[in-house]
Amino acid sequence: MSVPDISEADMEKRIARFDGMRPNKMAFLDTRLPGHERDIFNMIGTGVNDDPDTKPAIPFVNGFTVTYNDCEPGKGSGLHDHETCEVFIPLTGRWCVFWGENGEHEAVLEQFDVISLPVGIMRGFRNIGEDHGVIMAIIEGNDPGRVGWHPDVVAAARKTGLELDDSGNLISNT
């Protein structure tokens, strides 16, 4: 298969320069909850995301999205699911990935380990290392769908003034 020549200027649009990126601190319903504060960097595509204003570094999606989650020890995501397979790869630090209806199962991942979580199961992650850590999430598909939050996360977020509208977009009532 022959691919047309791509100029350096056009290819530059397909490069995410991390030094120039700004994190999205409010990409998800759980980001105001204690223990779930994190910086989210949408590298390729928006991934599964509750913030309709998310601007990824590389907007072109070719069957997958890539997001970095950056957080302090003890912090991570709330329990959630989605209609797509999700892969987690710790880039720095030590992480616990948990799953099940109430997060009752877990696996500890070291740097560069990989876990692939199937469609539809509740899942989450937490930095269990002693230092700041970064975990990469890769989600399949051109349309990764919406996040399905555990009812406890929805109730706790509502107390902070965050909710989702009927389309699944994040809204702040404060």
C-alpha cells in the first residue's frame, strides 16, 4: 500500500509535544473527590471523557486513544466502566489496578507492565508508589464511548457540585 508523501509541517500536527501540554484537571466526574485528583493529558483523541471541551494534542484517532494520568501517591481514578477495552501501562511508579462490581479484585503493576481490561467491567487505578507517578491508558476504537461511573462515585461527586448531564457531559453546579 502506497502512502502519499507527508510534509514535515503536516507530520508535526501528529506529534504531541509533552512540554507544551497543559493538563485537564476536570476531565472526569471523580476529579474533585479526595484521592482522585490527577492531571489528565489527552495525547491522542479524547478517550472516554466527561469534559466536552477536552482538546487532545493529536485529534486524529485511528482505532485507539492514548491518555496519561499523572498523580501523587494514593491518588487515582474512581470505579468506572465503559464499552471499550482499556489497557493500562505504568510509565513511572507502582500502580494498583482494581476491578469488579465494587473493586474487589486487584493487580499490582510495576513500570512498563501491561494490563488489558475487557469491555463492561468496573475498573479503576491508584498510584501505590512512594513518588509522583504516570500511567498511560489506551482505549480501543474511534469512538471510545462514555464513562459509566459506579453509583458511589456519582453520589460523592454530586456532593462536590459535579454531575453529568443527560448526554454524559460534566457540569458543575458550584
